[in-house]
Amino acid sequence: MIDVKDLETFLAIIDSGSISHAAHGLGLTQPAISLKLKKIETELGVKLFQRTPRSMVPLPTALGIVPKIREILNRFDGIRETLTDEIQSTQGTVRIGCLMGWFDSLVLPAFATVHTQAPLIQLKIHVDQTANLIHMVTHGQLDLAIIAQPFDHAEGVHAEKIIDEELVLFGKKLPKQTDKLERKKSLLSRPWVTMTTPDSIVDTFWKEHFEGESFPWNRVQIAACLDHIIAIPKVVMSLENALCVIPRQIISQAQGSADFEFESASMQKNGLYLFARSGCLELKRFTLVANEIRRLAYNKKDQLGERS
């Protein structure tokens, strides 16, 4: 479905005359702009621009809808201005929990935006593992949390998938054997770094690659078991031949030599969820925080789409 951001992208291309200039003006990448344009043309069922080596030339169909789109965005801006005073007067505390790997890209920027929009809201942030975050939400110690699969929860909570994250196998000179038995032997001969033992992410990887077989935890050397997932790639790079299975989001933050590489570890996607106490999202201060996290997750989904 076409949204406000898509319409703003369309006008940015119209006004600037090129994908690159539109991307610069909106603070997005060129592939992200191209994806949004493709989405609009697919939804409308028409081609809107003729691409040339230097510019994007709007076709008559595009020029015909420009006035209406400007009118829609102007009305939206008016509504946004009307709500500004009401939002800024919102106050209270929001207790939010987050996985370490998503603190920098979701919670921290959400905190900055919410503080600007509604400075009277106080955010209390707790970073932890999924199991602990679920316990804290269901027992009233947190209002919202960003958690990952797999998880079990009781009735009376709100769980909403906001993004899929790709799992990858990460290590130095990953084994390339096409024979599954040889590849298995190679993987089992190396030390592993995990979050827990057993680790559900590693189990998922192993079952998908080796026909449902469980990961043999009793036959593998676990070199380190860490509380914070963001430290795992650094530990892997500090050890000889260590391996881990980890969300790609975390690997993108790690700096290593060319010897270290990653490959897709799972055909399934590891879901990232917005988890909340039942009924709390009906209150404005919680809704402001949740909506900002959804917006950032939507942008992250666009970026992940560029790389896939």
C-alpha cells in the first residue's frame, strides 16, 4: 500500500529530476528510492518516469497526478501541525526493554525522536535477552520490549512482528565442502561462540542444513558463552577458527580482516517483535514510542531489502 513516505519520494524525484538528487534530499540511498518508485508504479499499474543517462523524465501520467499528491501532502502536514501541541504536552514514563543487537539502530534513535517530539516523556531503557525481557513485560516490570524468536508468552500481551532479520554463519575461512558429511565434520571440528547452551539460533541453522538433525552440543567445544550478542563477532575474531550463528545486523557492525566471512545460515527469517503489556498501547505515551520503533523498523526493512 502506498504511504506518505512513498508520495514524498515521488515528489522528490519530480522536483529534483533524478534518483540521486532525490536520495540526497531525503537522506536515503539510491536503491531505496528506486524500490519506492517501483512500489508506486506497481501499485498504480502505470509507468511514471522515463529514465535517461542523466535524469528521470516524468511521463504525462506522472505530471497529471502531481497537483493531487501535493494537495494530499499539504493536508497531511496541516494535520501533523495540529497534533504537535497535543503530542508535546504528553507526559509520563515508558519502560522499554531491548536486545543488545538492536539498541543502536532502533531504541537509541527512537529515544532521540520521542524526546524531541514529547520532551515530557521519560524513557527508562533496559537491555537484556529475550527470555528476561518477556518475563519483565509479563510481570509488569517493563511496558514495551523488542524481542526475537523463538518465544512463548501468556495471554494478555501484544506481540507484533516488526522486521525479519537474516541469520548468518560467521567465521574465518568458512568450509566450502559440497559433501554434507565432510562439511559437518569441518564445522564440528571448530570451536563455537554462542549466547546460551543450547542456543536456539544454532539449533535452527543445524536442523535446516542437516535434515532436521539436532546440533550435537555434547560433541562440540563451546569456546565462549556470552551475555551480550553484540560481543560475539569480536570474540570469534579473537579466536583461532571459531564460528557463530548470528543475525546479519550484528555482523555489519563488526570490523575484521578479509579472512572473516559470512554466509546465509537459515532459509527462515528470525522474527523481531514489538512485545507489550496488554492495553498499554491504548495510551498516547506508549503509542508514540511504539510508532517510532515501527517507523525505524520499516526503514531498516527497506535497507535489508536492498542487500537481498
